[in-house]
Amino acid sequence: MLTARNLTVTYPDGGRGVEDVSFDIESGESVALAGGNGAGKTTLLLALVGILPAKAGSVEVGGLRFSKENRVEYRRAVGLVFQNPDDMLFMPRALDDIMFGPRNLGLSETEARQRAYEVITELGIDHLAERSPLKLSGGEKRMAGLAAVLAMRPSALLLDEPTAFLDPRARRVLIRALERLPQAKLIATHDLAFAGALCSRALLLKEGRLYADGPRDDLFRDERLMDECGLEASLPIPAAGVYWR
Amino acid sequence: MHMADALLHPAVGGVMWAAGAAAIGVSAKKSAAGDTSGSRLPLMAVSGAFVFAAQMINFTIPGTGSSGHIGGGILLAALLGPFPALLAIASVLLIQCLFFADGGLIAYGANLFNMGVIPCLLAYPLVFKPIMSKGWTAWRLRAASVAAVAAGLLAGAFGVVLETQVSGITRLPFGAFVLLMMPIHLAIGIVEGIITAAVLSYVYAARPEILERAAAVGSTVTPAGARSLRPVLLTLAAAALVTGALLSQFASSFPDGLEWSIERTAGSAELEADAPAFRRAQSVQDATAFMPDYGFGENSERSEALGTASAGVVGAVITAALAVGAGAAVRAVKRKRAA
Amino acid sequence: MSAGAALSLETLSMGGSPLHRVHPGVKMVCAFALIVLTLSFGRTDVAAMLPFLLYPSVAIGITDIPVGLLARRMAAALPFAAFAGISNLLSDHAVMFRLGGLAVTGGMAACAGILLRTLLSVSYALVLIAATPFPEITAQMRRIHIPGIFIQTLEMTYRYIGTLTDETRGLTNAYRLRAGADDAGVRLARAGSLVGGLFLRTADRAERILAAMRCRGFEANGASVGTRPAHASDWIFLAAVCGSGLLLRIVDVPALIASVIAGMG
């Protein structure tokens, strides 16, 4: 469903992006993207939605390969939940933000509103809709941002450090919400326990390159591997769904 | 420098609104030009919020024990380009007007002109840019900033004085008014200019491309190419003529400002009722005032007997009581229904 | 006034009173009309202006706007008004009438007039913004074809003022905690790095916002909320407010009452 082929991205000022990254994520699969600071996680995610242009290689979602001409269609199919929700909630009310995407896709006012309320109900955030993002808590903003992306009905979902700004309870709410989503998911995160709760597979980035790709238990428990990537091997991780209820 | 509604005559407010609206129209067109992807929008908007927030910071001025803060017009013009800067300032002013009662609704046009059009579309291209066109050096930046900010503030303050005087609500002698406003705003301008220069040099050192991009936005107003400002000035002139002509027929207070200015220039102590506009307005007021002799208006008889004056006061008190009482009654009824 | 004050207005504007339900465009026209009518009074026509207190008074009664809020907004507008009022007091000594031993001068009347004008115009604007959610106001502005890019800037500025003020407050707090005794304000020498740094972070934030917008399909003129059509009740409201306003402008009610009283005595 979501494919990167030999993807290389560099920054105009020469800063390192990512180099020769390839992977494939199936529909319904949740994959963790781990790596130290500066490893290239955010860069990779921005390249996967076509915001950062690829110097070499390509990205594809559902067989549709990204190009400048089809960027709107492409970005409908893969959504990115930004790390800082303040960056993605830029309308006066949460409802307006959630309607923003559908409206840009050509839906009418009424259709967009309907779509927005569908998503709002699915996520159980009815009480947030009419409020200004300024008045929402970290967790509520995160859910509003998620709703704003889901309103475009993407086939693949990217999340950049979704547990940043969240308290433990909000984290639980987010996990439950994400568990129910059928899309292919790539979750960039430092929060290995969070990753473990949702993902059965992990990609490890080191200095812009894909260092490892395999079952998350194998990777996260490999002390040497984790150390090389600037991460810490974690204690035995409970099976998904057990600890977090 | 935000003007309140109470200071303005609606005609003056209307004229300035027309000018402000024209400025927004021109700036919108220029800002959108060459930017079909809308990439300038977030920067414009967040910069507006930035100016709003940065105005909260108080800077202590060494040696004086007083404080200053940034205004924003020149700063934004240098960081965004003059036309996007105007849109950002227009947004901030409207939000300040609506949500913080900083500036009135009718006065919005005037405020936009004094604090937006003058710094961004006049002081910046006519003072700042020419000085900086010879190259970016620290001292040139300081000079350009102080000069442009001070010039913008002085012109803006002068605008306030003019708009207030023509409205005729305040009665400060023109000379005294000017003498009061100018030195204060010159001092403020110097401080603000220094702060502006400091910020601009910091940004220039870190990311010079921001300032270079700003200088390229839209065609700027140079003495040679003042074409883009013409719509604003023409609208201003046209609106002034139209409203002046229309309203001198109907508004009873328009002659107020006129006759006061006439008195000032002619030096006569008493208001002469001979000016044609005044006579016409007198007849209009006579026709429309229900009881002209009991009115408190300018043109009523001044030799009231005590009883009549008290009746007038009582009448006023009763009216006020009725007006306020109506609201209290509504609230009481509402409470009762909710209970 | 703080950013917190703007937010409480936001809560107020989402209320459900009859006034909230009136069409936003109608409310905007009425507010403007009332302000213009109020401002058109003569400089010393104080008493004739009094009936206009009816509008804010009833509106506050209907909508539950706290009177303290009105008082605070008055305070914001007061400096200029006081300045104008005092200038009149000092310069206009023509006696208009006498009340007992008190000589009421044109200056005093004008001063009172300015204060009343201020109270009225501030209250009309307050009622408008407290009874109309901001998105409805901007939607209405779109309908009258105010340039889209300006309205988008306006909406986004509104959205981010709170965020930026929070960030600035954090900045100034951090400064003061390390400023020692010198913590009354920021030293002028630090202005460049403090404000400049704030701007650079703002510029970075703007880039991220733009990326987020593009991720959701934004290309140029973005999405917006629409307006609802005006109902018959809205037109009736408009006619009632503007009509009565015009009437009150022309008919000098206090003088009317005064003549009745004088006639009785």
C-alpha cells in the first residue's frame, strides 16, 4: 500500500536528509519508525507526503506514484499528523480544520460538514468541534489533528511523534483510536512502549539510512542494534493490548 | 495611537474607511500576485500574531527609566514586503478593535491609514528602502529604521490630529494639539526605530533571504513608480468630496467643525450664523427637532429660565432611566422564565 | 487586556440567546448604523443621545453579557475620550444654561457628550462581537467579496495570537528569572535577539503550517464556512433597529418628556 523505493532526499543547504530508503507497508499494517534525533524520521515522513522533493527514488501509495501534477490526489491518499498539533490546527475552530481537507478536495460545504461530523463521531470528539484550538488540551488537539487528516479518508496514515504533548490518559485514548483504524500506518516515535503497543514491525533509521527492518520485538530487544542507532533497548514489552486496557 | 469612535465624525470615518478599504484591496492584489500556491499566507498571518505578541514586551530604555515597545509597521514591511505587511497589520487592527476595544469600528479606516498605510506603503518605500538600497550595513540599518519609523509615526500622529480636528468633536486648538503630539511621537519613534533596527539586523544575520524576499514582493512604491498607491489616494479624494457634499446637506454637526475652523482662522469670538451651510443646517435641525427650544443643541436659545432647564434635566434623567430600565426588565423576565 | 479576555468573548459568542440567532450580516449592519447615528449628533447634544442607551441595555439583558466586560472595554477607550473631553472642558466656556447655582458650559456638555458617545459606540461593538461568533463574521465578509487573502490572513492571525502570546510570555518569564534585579523589563540591548529570535521561530512555524496546509490539499484560496440565508425575522430585526434608531435620532425624546413636565407644572 505505502511504498518507498530507493528514496533519497537532501536539503538545499546540504543538510542530511535520507538516503536510499526502501520499504513496503501493507494495508492494515502498523509499523514503527524509530531512530535517534536527527536520524531523518521527520524528513522521511515529509518526503512520503511529497512535501520534500525526492532527489532520487520514488514514493507510492496504493499504486499511485507521487508527482507534482497529481500531488493533490496523492495527498488525499496519505495523511500526515504533525508532531506539534499547533502547526496543523490553523483555523479558528476545530470543526473548520476538520472540514479544511474535504473542502480542498472539492466537496461542497454541506458534504464537507457531513464528512467532518462522521469522523468526529468515529473518534468520539463531539465536544471539541465548535471550540477554538487555543482552548484544547494537548490530547484534545492531537485528536482534532487526527480527525483533520482522517476527514480526507486516506489509505495510509503517517504520524510524527504522536505522543509528544500527551499525558498518560491521552496516550491511552490515542492508542485505542489508532488501533481501530484500518489504514496502513507508519508511526515515527521515541516512545518505544507506545510503538510496541500498536506495531508488530519496526524500521530503524540511522543517519538517514534504513538500518534495520523487522519484527519489533527482535529489534527493540537487540541491545547492540539499538545502541548503534542511538536508542535504548527496552525492557520486555507487553503484548499489544494487554498493558494498556 | 488607536483612535476611538467618539472622536470622529461619521463623515471623516467614512472617508478614511474608503481609503483603508482601497489599501486592503490593492495590498491583497499585490500580495497574491506571483504567489498562486498561497505560500505567503501563513507567514503573513503568523507575523501579524507575532507583532501583536511582541508589542507586549516592554523594553527598558537606559537612563530614562521609561519603557518602549515595538509598533510593527516598518518592521513587518521589511520582513514581509509592504503589501503583505499591510494585510497583516489590517488583521491585527481589526482584531484589536473587535476583541480588545482598542480603536473603534468607525475609526478602523482611520487607524488603518495612520498605523498601516503610512508606515508600510509610504514610510517604508520612501524612507527605508532608498537608504538601504546602497547596501546593508549595521549603521545604515539603524539610520534607515529610526528615520522610517519616526517619519511614519510623526505622519501617523499628524493624521490623528487632522482627522480629529476635521471631525470637530475635540476642541483643542490645532497648534497646541500638534505641539503635544509631535515631540512625544518623535521620541517614541526613535526608541522604536532602534528596536526595529536591532531585530532586523538579527534576522538579517541569521536568514538574509527573508529580507531579500520581502524586498521583492509586489512592485513597491518608489517615487518613480507610485502607480500602485494611486488607487488609494484617488479613492480618498473622491470619498472626501462625495461625503462632504452629501453630508453638508444633512448633518447638523458638520458645520460644527467647519464653523470652529472658520472661527479659528477668522479670529472671531462669536459664531456667526451667516455661512450658508450653517443656515441650511439650522433649518434642517429646526425642521427635525421636535422641540427646538428645549433641545440642548448648539443652536437652541441660551436664555433658559430655571424651570425650563430643570425640566430638560428631568426629561434627560427619565429617558436614561427608561432606556437602562428596559434592559433590566428584559433580564428579569428572562431569569423568571428560566427559573 | 489579555488574550484570556478574547477567549471569554469567544465563549460568550457561542451562546443561544435570541440575539445570537439573528443573522450575522444583519447584526453587523445594525451595529454600524447605530454607531453612525450616535456619532452624528451635535457636539453638545447630550440628552438627545440618551435614548440610544436602550439598545445596549436590552441587548445585554437578552444575552447575559457581564456588565463588567463592558466596563473593562470602556476603560480601554477612555484615555482618548478623556483627552477629548478635557480639551472641551478647558476650551469651551460658553454658558448654555444654568441649573440652580451651576453654570453648565458648552464644554461640560461636550465632555459629557463624548463620554456618552464612547460608552455607546463601545457597547455596540461589544454586543456585536459577543453575540456573533468570529467565523460567522468572516464568512459574512467573504459574502460581500472582501478579498479572500485578507480574510484568510485575518482568521489565521486570530487563531495564532494566543499561541504567540503564550510563547512570548514564556520568553519574558525566562528572561526575568535570569535578569537578577534588572527585571522590570527587557534591556534594550537584548531586543534584537529576543524579538528577532521570536520572529525566526515564527517564520519556521509558518513553514510548518504551510506544509500542513499543503498536506490537506491547500493550493490557493482555502476553504471556508458558509453563511446561512436570512429569514423574515432577520429582516424584521433590521427594520426595527434601524428604523427606531432613525426615529430616536430625529425625535428629541428627553425634550419631549421635558415639555410634558413643564406643561404639567
